[in-house]
Amino acid sequence: METRIDLMTNDFGAKFSKRFAAAGLLIHQSPLPRSTQELVSLRTSQINGCGFCVDVHTKEAAAGGEIAVRLNLVAAWRESAVFTEAERAALALAEEGTRLADAHHGVSDETWAEVCKHYDDDQVAALVSLIALVNAANRTGVITRMKGGAYEPGQFDDFTKN
């Protein structure tokens, strides 16, 4: 399967992508721990089947110092002993917020309470924004058939500066 359209080289797509990346930069600069951001982004991308985004978040997490065993166990985080209680709460929120069509209740009150127990309001706002943004990015990647495998860590660092 070939990529259907390269939004980075399309005039409208590039303008949209730049604004989208600016929202991502705001989240990146938030008080939500960077490791949590990458774990949540990776898990969301796995659920949505976006190969490009899985590639990005796996490599960015590794470049940021995340260890392989944690990256390898993100898909099975409930059955793993390598994540903190705070990370587990964030991963639960990511799953429930991503699988909205699969769950009649959306995000449970229990999951929300657990998230609020571990994160302050700014971190919760960043976490909710991150989950929404990654879900949108995943849909863009899947719709356009972006492939994983060629991403280099930091590849988009200068994108919002131009």
C-alpha cells in the first residue's frame, strides 16, 4: 500500500500540520511528565493501528531514555509490573478515551478519579489534550496510509519554527 497523500508537501496539509504540531508543542512543554506523554501516545497509537505514530512514539520515548522492557510492555500494561500507579491511571484514561465507540460509558468515574489522584489540574488538562490530539493524528496517519519505520527521533523539532 502506498501513502495516499503527503500532507507535509500539500499546501493546505502543510498549513494544517504546522498548526497541529504547535498544539503538540504546547502539550510537550506542559507539566505532564514526558515519559507519560510518550507512553500514552504509544498506547493510543497501538489501539488505533497507526504504524507511523507507533514508530514516532517508540523512537522518541527511547531517545528520551525510556527502557525497552517498558516500551515492549505498553500493549500489556495491565499485566505488567513496570509502570507506576500514575502511569497506569494515564494509560487507563488513554484506552477509555480512545475506545469511546467500544464502551457505553466512555471514561469511567473510577478511571477519572484515579487520574485526578495522581495529576494536578494542569497535568490532567495536558493529558486529556494529548489523548485527543494523538487520536486525531492516528486517524490522519491511518486515512492517508502513512508508514512506520523511517522516522528519526527529533525529525519534526524545527517544524513549528518555520
